[in-house]
Amino acid sequence: MLQNILHHFKKYIEIDPKDETNILSFFKEKEFNKKEFLLEQNRKCNSHYFVLKGCLRMFFIDEKGSEQTVQFAIENWWITDYLTFESKENTSFAIQSIEKSIILEIDYQDQEELLKKFPQFERYFRLIYQKAYGALQLRSKFLSDFSREQFYHHFNNQFPEFTNRVPQRMLASYLNMTPEYLSEIKNKTRS
């Protein structure tokens, strides 16, 4: 499984084969059961997570006590609270495994050391962060421009792997609608 991340890195940067073992030593492989937390709300966010297998979500609890999903991550995706990963403050988010998942974890100090030792990773993480930021910008635009039904269809067309794997209540939260309304949209689509 560790070869998966090397293959992923090599899509963005060059890696000398003699450095591969050293690079992998910065990461810890961990398994999480379904519904297990990688990060709890109001705790320090010290790690960045890469999904080898499974599905994760990031969410927060709003003032009404409802879960609001802001991000999903599946195989070959990264997830963390980027602001508090850098600032070392408590996070407003939680990260939870939706399925049994295998992830690679790198903590802040190890990531900084990786960047110093292998400068090409500055480029790698810049490209990853740009993609993540771009996706967030598009989500904001779609929430504003699209009807909820259009947003669901767009998301389903772009990321069918999520709509097939993620529980409906979590998907509805991400799409900013109720599970009941999402069910209506799905039923209308099937008709």
C-alpha cells in the first residue's frame, strides 16, 4: 500500500528511487474503523492525513447541534484542518472515518522536516493545496449559483464515487440540504 503514495507523489514531482525509503519513513500507516475519529473538534490538529483506502469526512457541529460536513476524502486525497495544522490552535472541525480506512499520517514537524530534506515536496504540497483551495472556491460558487437539485446533479456527475459511498445524511449536509430533500431529488431522478 505504501507504493500508492509514491505513485501519487510521482504524478506531481520527481523522486530519486534511492530516496523512496527515506521519504516513506516520515509517514505512519494507521487503520481506523467506521465512525472512528482521527481528529476531534476543539483539539489540536497536529497531523495531515493521506487516504490509502477508505473514506473520511471533515465536519463541525453548528450552534443547533447539527453536523455540517465540509469535506470528504477518498483514496489518494489529503485531509486536515489546514489553518490549525499551521497555527497549532484548537480546531473547529472533526475528521471521522466513514468506512474502515487505512491512512498515512504525517505530523507537522515531520512534514516540515520532509520539506527541508526534499525541497521538491514544497512544489508537491503547493500543487495539492492549490487543488484543495480551488475545489473549495468552486463549492462556494455552486452553493450560490446552483439550485440544490442542480448542485446535487453536478456533484454526482463529478464525483459519483462519493454519492455511492457516503451516507445520505452526510451527503445532504455537504450539499446544504436536508436528507429528506436529497431523497426527493434522487427519487425524481430515478423516475
